[in-house]
Amino acid sequence: MSTLGINVQSVDKSFGRGDARTVVLKKTGFVAETGHLTMLIGPSGCGKTTLLSIIAGTLHADGGIIEVLGQRLDQMRGNAIAKFRARNLGFIFQQFNLIPTLSATENVSVPLVIQGLSSTRAERKAREVLEWVGLSDHADFLPAKMSGGQQQRVAIARALVHEPPIILCDEPTSSLDSENGRHVMDLLRQAATQRECLVLVVSHDNRTYRFADHMAEMEDGQIFRTLKTKDEIRTHHPPGV
Amino acid sequence: MIRIGLKMLFGDRGKYVMLISGITFSTLLMAQGMALFCGLMTWTYSSLRNMRAPIWVTDPKVEQCNDSKPMRDTDITRVRSVDGIAWAVPLYQGISMAKLADGSAKMITLIGLDNDTLIGAPTKIIAGRLEDLRMPNTVVLDDLGVERLSEGRERPIGIGDIFEINDREARVVAICKSYRSFTGGPFVFTTYDRAILYAPNQRKMLSFILVAPQPGLSDEALARRIAERTGLGAFTHDEFKWSTVMWYVRNTGIPINIGTIVIIGFIIGAAISGQTFYSFILENTRHFAALRAMGASSGELSAMILSQALIVGVIGYGTGLGLVSFLGNNLLRLGKVPFLMLWQITAIVGAAVMIIVAISAVIGIVRIARLEPAIVFR
Amino acid sequence: MTMLFSRFSFYLALAGMAYAGMLVLRLSAQDPVLPPPHAPTTTPFTNSVAAAGIVEAQGENLSLGVPVAGLVTAVYARVWDNVQPGQPLLQLDDRELRASLIGQRARVLVAEAAEARQRGMLARLEKVADSRAIIREELETRRSDVQVAQAELAFACATVAQTEALIERLTIRAPRAATVLQLNTRPGEFVMPGAARPPMLLGDLSYFQIRADIDEQVAPRVRPGMKAVGFLKGDTQKPIQLEFVRIEPFIVPKTSLTGSSIERVDTRVLQLIYRCQMADENAIYVGQQIDLYLQE
């Protein structure tokens, strides 16, 4: 079963004022479904990160409808959005953004702590998820003691630990080698299929395109093409090119 | 969340030590300055501490206890004629020169105690007997006096040794402990009549009258009554103490000089801690932004920053206080440096430290509140 | 919070605060106000006027005077002697007077002899029966010669008596019953009338008299007959009950203790006279200072 997890209609966003004003999103529309890995691709500066930020509620759109899990984010205010995020969204960042002074387990437990769980319960849950990503033997390591791939897997565990319906990923593989990148993407796919998540990946790493269920291509602030099947994706983005 | 905040703080050992040192240094400067000031102020009223009496009667123009404007002998009977007096005895206090065996002279504070009662006599006698003061030409020397008057002698001046005060013989019969005076001269105690013989002859010699009220009458009430009936100045112990301290505050540059040290301590502390804390926040901006993106509210982030600042403040303050106490205690042993640690000082310094960390925290909080969480996606 | 307890800096700070706390406690500990080494005098009355007094003998002290300057040859009394009126106390050197007495006594003999001769000559003349044989005038002359000789004899006797009286005056006698308080002269010393230090100080010790000085500023509070207690200097705990005698009508300048020659009078004092019995012979002495409290 697939439903519309994300439904964005005619969103505008511009930065700056006067002559310095740059329009990033122009009446952009975008949808993504639960249970699929949707990939948002496009060249640098096309506005895909801005769109992701708006979907995450960390950036306010100038206008338009942003509906996530049936909630109108554009009509919610600061703390309500924060609460919504804490409950429903998992994040994976390009630079992993693990807190360097916390161990892997502690880092993973952060979203649960934000939701108000006690640290012991949060850490027990975190260990389970770390096992799922295959890092149970690194549970007490500090991020600096781990490789990039391991760090990103910790980040994935962190994004999954509170079982959010939506996981947003910003270039998750761009600072990883191909081996680790593949591993990460595998995990994300499993999250989408096994855990019934909506996984939205912003990427311009064509090595990862084959993991996508759906694909939205963006240019100059517009989604100019949406590919709905693996075949279409393979046609337009043949692997190994 | 606070736990995470503290982990972030403790994890960065270099910054943490830097932050603590800033507050410690600031606490040290401020507390040391204030303790020095308070210590110096206690020196100004050491006469009051050495000669304990409930009420001090003085010439009406006297404001502080090192000032001697003598009264007439009959003033003591006038004071005794005020109702409610349990007793009233004379006290001579004056600066004299003590001549040593080698011919050098040292300044001393000569104290003449009432012949009969020895009221105002030192309470801590280290050696000898106070009673022997009733023998002719005898004095009691304080420990500082022993140090000063022993210069040029083969062995320290002791009981039975003789020196001269204004060309008159003075024989030491006892050695006492006393509080140091602001003028720096040691205290030499003798009887009132003998003090008058020792001191340079003046028309009036009665420096102070020490008075105690009858049971059931407060010191203040009796002091007011004495002042009203006799026209003399009358202070309770505490009033005279504060009058003395305020006189020194008004008439010397001590408060300004030491106040400057304290303010510099505050500014340095605020600058170092504020700066370090700000850079700590700046360095962790990305992590705060990530936390924000993951749904932490502004209140939670503020609480995190506040608790970080608070811990830095408390630990830096405690360390600084311990350091200043250790320093002060060892200075006190030497006995040459004024140092008085009051709970008020710890409270004021604590408050100042809290202001410093509050300022630092507010700067951090403002910085984080302005943060666009979207930066984590860039 | 558990991670706080595992930090060294936390314990350092805790120790610092504890140390500072201990120092604060130690430094803020006030010295206890100890009772005076010796209990001071306190007034037994609720309202009282205080005065400084001096002990005198009853009817004030008597400074013995000498009539003339001279050498002391004998002292008949010692201190503590109770002397009766007229009892000799001092003997001044009378040798000069006694020396002149020898001549004066001889002169009496000369005068007696001269008088006897004149009287004889008159008698012989008067025995001549023939009145014509004697010139009447001659007889008159003889008679007056006898009178002159008698007058000269009387004069010589008077001179002796005068010298004897002067000798008697050199024995100084007690003017009234008293006790010798002080003896300032010894045989062989020279005394002068009006000297600052009298050769002998006498006083009646059946009572002690206390002269109390009261500052003129407090004087208006003084009433005749005020009850009083006194404390001798050096004995602050044994009050002596005093009996009012009188108020001196004349206010005198306060005699200060400094004894400087350039002294100025600061204040004047009203003097009150009290007296007390000699209770214990050794307890109270003339000249002693005494603190008084007068009941108001």
C-alpha cells in the first residue's frame, strides 16, 4: 500500500532582497509515497536542498501548500513544527553530524531523549538499532574512532531509532567510497521496504540511482520530470555511465 | 538533554579547562581583592578588637578609633553619673617611641588600662602574667612587639627584659597576642597612670572611656544617653567599628584602589569566560543545529546552554574560592598581609560569577536562537 | 548528573568551596567578650552622681608649723603616736637664746647689787639725825637713785623672763589631740616657717573625712545629705558607707594630675565632705584616692 506521505504544491522560496534577491523555488510541486525510496536529483544550486529543508520544516516557504503525513506544515508554528519533526522525521546529513563527544549509542539515543525518554531506555533502544545497522561491536566508540561509513551507519541508526514514518537524507553517500555508499543505500532501502518508511534522498551521486524506487529530477527550482518505475530510471540514468 | 549538553561540555577538555580557568581566575581576583579590603578594614579598628568594651566614650569630634582627642579627667565622673552605667573606666591610647638596646627607635601604640580593673587587657597571654602589670615600670608586649623590638638583640626580647619608652624604663612582664593595627605599630599595654607617665605630657590625657551598661539596658540606649547627658561622643562597639571603617572608606583611596582590582577581576573574568563560552557555542553550532533539526525545542537548547554555563560557573567558582582560601590562609600565617574572608564576599563573588555565566549563556542562547536549522543541509 | 560525580574538577570545586566555608567560619568567629580581669566598681544606686575623692583626717589634716626658722634638735613624737594637747613634739635649737640668758641673768645680779648699794647709801643718809647736816636735795637724789636701781633690776628680770619665753616657744607642742600622720624632719635638720612640706602632719583619726570633687557640670544635681558609698582605689568590691557632713560653699579649680607648670584650669569642682568610721585600722589611710557614688 502506498499513500502520499509528502505532498508539496506550488511552493515559492526566494532568498535576499532587492537586486540580491534570488528565486530558488518557483511554484514547485512534489509528492512522495510511503514505503518507497524517493530520490530527488538535480545539479548543484537547483534548489533541491531548499526543498528538502522546507519539507523538513526547518525553512519557511514564501507561499504554497506543504502537507506532510496529512499535516499542513505551512500553517504550523515553531515549537509545533519542532515537535512534529521530533516524532515523525528522521534525518541523515551529508557530514553525518554526530556529536563528537558522545559514543555511538548515545548519539543514536538523541532523538529519543528529545522525545523525553529516559537515557537508560533510550540507550537500550539505540543498541537494538545499532545491531540492525551492524555496529553492535562499535556501540561505545566515539565517532572519531570510526570510519566514515561506520559514522554514516550510526547516523542512519539515529534517524531510525524513534521509528519515524519519514526519513530525510541529504547527500548521504557523497563523502563515502562506493563500497560504504552501497552499504548505506542498502540500509536505506531496507528501511523503506521493511519498516514501511518514506525515504527521501537528495543526491547527485549517480552510483546510488539504482536504489531509487521513484525519482524526481529538478532544475532551476522546478521538478521537470518524475520517474515512477525502475525501468524508467534505468532508461534515463543507465548504470555505469 | 542536559546530560547531552554536559557531555558536549566535558568532552572538549581544552575548552572546558579554559572556561573553568577563566572563572577561577576571575573568582580569585575578585575574592582576593575583597578579602584584602575587608582585612585591611579590620586592621583599622584593631583597637576595638584588642580592647573589648561594650561602649566607647570619646571626645565629641572623634570619628574613628585611631583618632585621639583626649578628654578631661573629670569627664569620667560625669560619665559615671549617667544612670544605667555598670562601670566606666579610663583608657589611654597614643603613639610613642620605644627605644631599643642598640639605640634605634620603633613606633608603638601605647595603651593605658584602668589601674584597678585592667579592663581592656589582652585576653590571649602567651607568656608571663597579666597580674604582674601591677609592679612598677612594667608593660605587656604583643607578639608583633616582640618581633619589632627584638631587632638588634642577640635573642628575642622576653619576660624580664627592659627597653625604654620616652626615656623611661619599661620591663616586659607578659607577652600577648593581639590584632595588628593599621598604623603598623605593635601594642604595648600598661596601666593608665603609668601610661600617662610614659607618654609625652599633655594637658589632657584621657583618650577613651570604656563603659558597660547595667543588665537589662542595651548598649545603644546607654550610648545615646551618655551622648545626650554629657555632650561627649558615645559609640557602641559596632557603631565605633563601622564609624572607623567608613572614615577610612571616605578619607583614603583604599576602596577605590581595591575596588579597581575587583572590577578588573570581574571584567577579565567576564571577558575570558564570555569569549571562551561563545567560541564553544560557535564550534558546536552545527551540533545544536542538528539537534534543532531533530526536533529539540528552543527551550531545551537554552536549558542545555544554561546548564553548561552554570556548571562552568559553579566549578570555576569553587576552584577559585578554594585557591583564594588556600592563598589567604597561608598569607594569614605570615601575619603581614590583611586578609579576611567573609561569607558576604563568597556571596558577592558568587553572584558576580553567576552574572558572568548568565551573560555568557545569554550570548550563546541568542546565537542559537538566531540559528537557521536549515544550515545542517548545507 | 552521574557524569558530574566522576569528574576531578567537580571534587576540586567541592573541596574549594568546603575549604572556603571553613575559613569563613574560622575567621568570622568573634572573640568572646570576657568579663573584666577585675570586677570594676559599680554604683549601688539606680541614679547616682559619681565623684572622685580623697581621704583626709577628721577636721582636715594639720600641717605643723614652726614659729621661726631653726635647727631641729629633738623630735619627741613618732608616726602613729597619739599626742595630747600641749605635748611637746619638736625641739628647735635654743642655744643662742640660752647663751644670752647667761649674760642676762648676770645682769640681774649686777642690778641687784647696784640696787642694794643705792638702798644702803639711802639708809645711811636717813640715819643722820641732824637734818641740817644733810642737804635736803641730796636725800631726794639718793631716793631716786634707789628707784632707778629698782627699775633696772626689774628690767633685767624682765629680759630674763622674755628670753625664757622665747626658749619655751622653740618647743613645738601639739595644738590638739591627734595622731602623727607624717614626720618630715629629723634632729639636725633645718626647718623654716611656711615651708611647702611641713615638718610634721597631724590628724584626728577618730573619723575619716572624705573630700569629694564633683564636676561643676554635674554640680546642679547635688543636694545636701545625699547618701554615698565609696570604693577605695585598688579595692573595687568593698563599698564603704559614708555619712554626709557638708557641702563646701566655695567651688575650687580642679587640681589636675599632670603637675605641669603651664597647666590651665579646665574645670572647677564642687567639694562635698563625707565622713566614715575607722572600721579596720589597716583598711583606710589618709591621702587615699576613693571613687564615690552619691545617691540621687
